[in-house]
Amino acid sequence: MSRPDTVAHAEATPGRGQPHAALGLTDAEYASIVTQLGRRPTDSELAIYSVMWSEHCSYKSSRVHLRQFAEKAPPTTALLAGIGDNAGVVDVGQGYAVTFKIESHNHPSYVEPFQGAATGVGGIVRDILAMGARPVAVMDALRFGPADAPDTRRVLPGVVGGISFYGNCLGLPNIGGELVFDPCYSGNPLVNALCLGVMRHADLKLAQASGPGNKVVLFGSPTGPDGIGGASVLASASFGVGDAGGERAKRPSVQVGDPFMEKLLIECCLELYAAGVVAAIQDLGAAGIACATTELAAAGQAGMAVSLDEVPLRDRGLTPPEVLMSESQERMMAVTEPGDLDQFLKICAKWDVPATVIGEVTPTGRLEVTWHGDLVVDIPPATAADGPLYERPLRRPASQDLLREDDPASLPRPGTGEELRADLLAIAGSAAGADKAWVTEQYDRDVRGNTVLGAPHDAGVLRVDEESSLGIAIATDGNGRYCLLDPYSGTQLALAEAYRNVAASGGRPLAVTNCLNFGSPEDPAVMWQFAESVRGLADGCLALGIPVTGGNVSFYNQTGAEAIQPTPVVGVLGVLDDVRRRLPSGFGAEGESIALLGDTAGEFGGSLWAHVVHGHLGGRPPAVDLMAEQRLAAVLTAGADAGVLSAAHDLSDGGLALALAECCLTGGNRAAQPATEGGTGCVVTVPAEPAGAADPFTWLFSESAGRAIVVLRPGAEAEFAALCAEHGVPATTLGVTGGQSLELTGLFAIPVAELSAVHRRTLPALFG
Amino acid sequence: MLSRTPLTLKVGIVTFPGSLDDADASRAVARAGGTPIPLWHGDRDLRGVDAVILPGGFSYGDYLRCGAIARFAPVMAELIPAADAGLPVLGICNGFQVLCEAHLLPGALTRNTGLHFVNRDVRIRIENSQTRWTSGYAPGEVITVVLKSGVGAYVADERTLADLDASGLVVARYADGSPNGSAGDIAGLASADGNVVGLMPHPEHAIDPLTGPGTDGLNFFASILTPAAAA
């Protein structure tokens, strides 16, 4: 093996060429590294900078915009830790805190769907674990190309299989998420994984290495040659068009997951925390040891000396830069006091988790890494951890006006009952509107025994404490069509929908996380979408009074010049003081009154009706009224608390018609109604004018925001009407639950069995 | 109502590396009135328990074959002779796989038809209510529990299947047809003495309407608390 490039060698050979461009660094970035170090970097240092300064790790194009989340943060007492730590931590009361975060694994999941998606789950779970929390649930927001496209049949089953394989073996319930199809995701699916963790307030861990002499322990799987350059060349670059084998060539940049080791790591870490032997901890994800050492040292304002010879390797042929960059999964790095080391290693041995001291904290303020006794890295860690900062040019594209002028008002609309019925069945049976059980049945929803509501309910709801019945609710939403038409209000609509979903489950919304999926930041039009989206989210969170606690940005989601629709996925976390008061989203008992809350206007821009029935995307997305959303949420949570509601379901894409259909099929239990048990129908009368002057088509298919269906407990009608009046929320009586059909008086009826067959057959027919 | 022993029974729950539903099994035992006792895979010690549950999960990552490594865990060296001597043992899901690998029950579990993991509420019919774990059910009673497994298709040779039928050792069958391709729609089996039971669906996830399909599963854990003579 050739001698590694040492610091001394770098000083002696200033003119030696280095492959910075192949590692994803620009000429200017390379020059900046040389200036900051006062010499050329060694190969190992170049490896560190290339991954740490990648878009994926450094947020170099997004940071100037993301600042708004802090600048516009609403006053709150709920946050114990915020942006910048591995994940935000939210006080949910009774001494409990919840940490949650959503992260993308888009590019790996396209190149190698199974392992890409599996390791996406693994990575976000370690993020949560590093905060000191026990991971308690996962969720996935997925976007694919058209459901019937051949490549979707390669990618989707692989992604779902990978999530199922990893999450199930890890023992974390999967309690919801999203599944969306659109041609814009054909060459670039989105796989966003969310994890939730629960801890006591006192258990919060922060990733800072301080205290010279403290030991740096690497534990978990040995380091191998997988995922090298995952953060830089894979996650921070677009896919080329037609470069044959291009995606295959990037396959070695995808990591391979071992969920069994991750399960052991979880139990091992929780026992280490309980024993009080962890001074600081960080997960190893993107950029591996390079990231963990520089970030731990930079955050603790200390130095760190590391011997790469001590790193357990799966492949003895790895070079120092490869050891630093490897993204081998299921690894953690901790700092422990010398007196605690024996106990630390003993706990790791109990769980069969290999653990090795690879270095210690120093007072030098520098990260020094040796290999076979030679110094191969000697840098101030903050220079790698902070990264460059870009203010990219942004420009509203001219095509935006054409899109907005292409109003769906000119589309032919269904007039007769028969036509309305046909459009509802078309939507309910479309891949977008169909039942997602083919996917969600592959996930373990029930492990750990605390799942109160899972898919297909509006939010995932978990019991946190058996004695007090404290509960939490979480929902993710995003609508690329709305965001393409208007990224500012489209993002606020995603926020509003997740907020509404949490409230419709009985939860009081508390905090926000996000995963911002966009095209290339080097395209001014994409950068404009991104800036508008962030501004919309920050303004929206301020208006709703719930802070952003953290998030993730995924750029370069495009193949060639064709970017995906801007797709911010927004997650909202809420709390239920008594989880027994949760609201399912389906009809349970017969003979209960159904009411519609909120106002309905004729809003079809970006609607599912326009998409499914006409293949149309244009006009304006529905209007946003966040104050109305707040009032609606207040009525929903108060109604749940007071016990006057038996179910609630938010209205979103597909409007009232699809929402009613889903209510008939979902049932009142935590799971979907088993297909064998049919469902509960309803008899609904579309209000006549002048209640908003809306025609039946508008009532049924408009996607006006700020609306929900509620089902009232018998005898609670007057109390609920008073509640709506108190909060100023318009309520319209629609009808009653019961019967074997979804019946719209005077318009049409669909037997629940027919609705069920149409709704449930689509995905199994496509994917087997 | 079930008559209960005056002193609460100690039910050991084994945690292998990769066990996942051990906390759920403990909760179910406690909810039924028993005392759950944690047992560790690496200890050759059953801690004097009156019965043992092998919980669901992916013991040792299910590497090699589900249950194949767990079967050689130190705790199993104590458990296997104790089960042969009559100790009540319930294996749920992965625990069922371990019992088959340990030859405490005949046959084997293989990949579901369709090759997908399936998580669904299922109805099962209790075919044998004479075992130590099912005595609280009426013969033929249909209950709703949770199925969640990828390797849940029961297989055995024709003769074994015929013997199981003839001797009434099939404990439960899927009432609406097998969702995973199990031979004879078999969801659970008992040993010849009825003290060892393996079950693919999870009764411990059906003990509370808040977090499961109902309380139908609770009787598995209540049954064991009744004196053996009543079984």
C-alpha cells in the first residue's frame, strides 16, 4: 500500500494536484481551504472538507434562508433544544419531552431502492437516539413517478420493502405518512423518513466534546467501504440524463443497513445514558467519522486527537480518506470520562456492540488524526463544520404567470348525479386517492403496544405514559402541485394541513419539523421556489404560534434540467393530555350527526379532481387563512376534550367527496376497517343555496382549506353548536352516519362494498 | 370467570438480542394479573418462574433462519428440558419460530406467500381450548388479534399435518382463510401435553381497545393463571 499523504508531505509538495472537483468541491472552495490552512490540504483533509462542505452537510445554499425560522420564531416555552442540535426537543408536559425530525434519503433510494430507503430509516433513528431519547415511532413521506410507470414498479416495492425490513426489525411502529404519485418524481423519487423519540427532561444529551482527557469511543458496526461520498457526490448532485449506467455507477455510494445492530445500539445507548457514562454523543450518518469528529470537537470548542489505526475495519485495504468518509451504518461516537470508560465498555459488551477508544479530547483546539503514526489531518474543526455560505441568485420564472393564468374554471365539470358519482369513483380509485394498505400493511404498526392511531387516520397517535394517558399526535403533509402554482402559499397549505390533521385527531399542535425537497439550487428559478417556500413556512409558523424545531434540506432533486415540483414536507407534532380522547377519522356507530366545519368556495387550482379527471395543473392553489385554521383547530381539540365528538376527518385533496368516502371505509378503530367488515355508510345532503352559494360540484370537489368533517356524539349537538359559535367557526349540518351506502341525497349513492372494492384494488393490481 | 390462584404466578419473558415485543408480553401478563419476570438470553437461569413466554421480534436479526440462532442461546439450554418436563411455554411469532427450531413443536415457519410482511387484524378460531394457554376460551371461539410477520406461513409434511389434526394439536386457525399461506390455515399449535404453544398472531397486542383491536387476546395470559387441574 502506498504511503498516505501526510501533513508534512502536504507542506513539502504545495503544487501537487488534487481531485477536488471529482469530490464535488468547486475551484473557489478548494482555494478557500488552502487559504484557511495556509497550505494545501492532505488527501484526508480534502476528504473531510469535501463531505462537510457538501450541500447535504453544510446547507451552504439554504442557510441564509433558514435563518428566518429562528428570526420569526413565535414566543414559546415548549422548546428544550432547537435548530442546530441533531433534532429539536419539545416539552409535552408531565416531565416528558419529545424529539422528532424528518430527513431525506432521496438519491440513495433511487439508485438502490431497498437499501437506500432502509438506511434512511436507520439514519433518522440514530439522530433521535443521539438526543438521549428512546425512538418510539417512524413515519415515511414518499413520492414516486406515475404508479403505472415501469420504473415505479422497480423503485416503489424496493423502497417499501426496505422501510419494512429495517423498521420492523428495529421494533419501531410505523404510524403513518404519505404516498404520492406524479410524473415529476419519475427520475427522482422522494423518500423522507421521520422518527419520534421520547425522553424525560433530564435525559437530554447534546453533541459537544469538552473536557480534555475524555475518551472518544466509536461503537457499533465496523467501518467498511460503503457509502463513500454519499453526502457529496450522491446526495449533492443531480442525476445526468441518459448517461448510461450513471445511476449504477453511483451504487457503491449507497450504504447497506443492518437493523439488528441498530436495535442493539438503541438498547445499548439507552443503558449507557441511564448509567450516566456519556458526556457527549453523536450519531454517524452522512460523512461518517469526518462529520462526527469535526462536529463534536467544534461544538465543544475543544480539540480532538484520533488514531485511525484504532477504527475497526471490515476491509483492511481502506485508505485514511476512505475511513474518514465511509458512511457505514449503525455506528455512534461518544465522549466519556476516563473514570467511566470501564463501565461504558462493559455495557457495550452486554449488548454485543463492539466499542473501541479511538482518541481523546485535547486542549489544542485542533482536530489531529494519525495513521500508522503519521499526522494526516491537522485542522481547526470549525472550518470543516461551518462550511461556506452562499447567497444564490433567485428569479421568479416567467412560466409562473402562464401557469397561474391556466385556470381550471374552463374545465368541463360534472353536472348530473351520475357524473358526480363517476368522478368520485375515478378519484377514489386513482393511485393518488386509493387506499394505501398495500404499503402500510407491510409495516409493523403495533410493536411496543402504544399505537393508538396509525394509517390511514389523519395523524399517528401514540400513548406516552400508561399511568397518565399522556399522548402525542404527528402528521406530515406536502402538496407539490400547490407549491408549483405558488410556493409561498403552497407551503403554508402543507403546514395548515398537518396542523389540521393533528387537531382532527384531538391533538393540540406544538411544534414543526420539515423536509424541503427541491431541484438544483444553482437554478435561480428553483432557488426562488425555495426562498418563497421557506418564507411561507416561517411566516405560517409565526402566525400559528408553533416553532420550527429543525429540519432538513434536500436539493438537486432533478434529472437533467427537469426539477421536481417544489415539495416541502411539513411535520406537525401535537399533544393529547388524555390520549383516550383521541378522534379516529372514520365512521363508527350508526345514527350520529355529521357536520362540515369551515367555508367552501370554488377552489380547483392544483386540485386532485383537476389532476385525476383532466390531467390539469394550473391556476391558483386554495386561499390560506391561518387564523381560520387556528379557530378550527380550537374547536376540534375542545370538542375532543369535551367528549362531544366521536370522529373527525380533515378535508384536503379530493375535497368533501373523497373525505366522506374515506370516512365510510376507515372505521372508528385504530386500524383501517378490515375489508371483510365492510364499513359504515352515511346519508348526506349537500346544502342548498344560499349557504355559500356553492353548487353540488363545488361542495363535493373543491379543496378550500380550513375545513373538516366531524361526527357528533348523540345528544351533543347543542353543546357542539355553542362551541362553534364561541370560536366563530361556521358549521353546516350534512347528515347522519349509517346504512350500506355513501348516499348523497338527490344526487347519487354508492354502496360501501363498491366503494371499498374500487378504493382498495388499485395498488394491489399495480404492485402485486 | 376464571378462577385465579391466590398467589400470583411468575411468568418469565425472555429477551434475546433483537426481541421486540417483550415489553408488550410483560404488559399483557401484568394486565392479566400475573407477575412478569425478565429473563436474559445469556443466562442459564429461569429464575424459578412458573411459565415462560418467548416474545415476538427478530432474535439475532433472524440471520441464518428465523429462530435458528436463538434456539442455541444459553437460556434455551434450561428452557428445553423444563418444557419437556411440563413447564408452560408460549412462543409468539418469533417465539413460535424458536420453538419449531428447538423441536419443541413440529414443522417450520416460512416466508409468507406474496413475500411481503403483513400487519393486519385477523380473526382466529380457537380449535383447542384444553391447553395451558387457551383454557380461558370456549371451544370454537373466534377472536380478533393482530398478525404482523413476514415469515408466518406454517409448513409441515403431510403426515405431521394429519397427526396434528388427528390429535387435536392445532390450537388456532385463521377464520377467514390464511393471509400468509399457512398449511391448513394453521395459526397456532400445541405440544402433545398442551404445555407448549406456538402462535403466529399476537394476542399481547389485543389486550386494550385503546391500542389494539379489543381485549380478545387477554385470555391467553389469564388462562395460564388458572390451576393446571382446571385446564
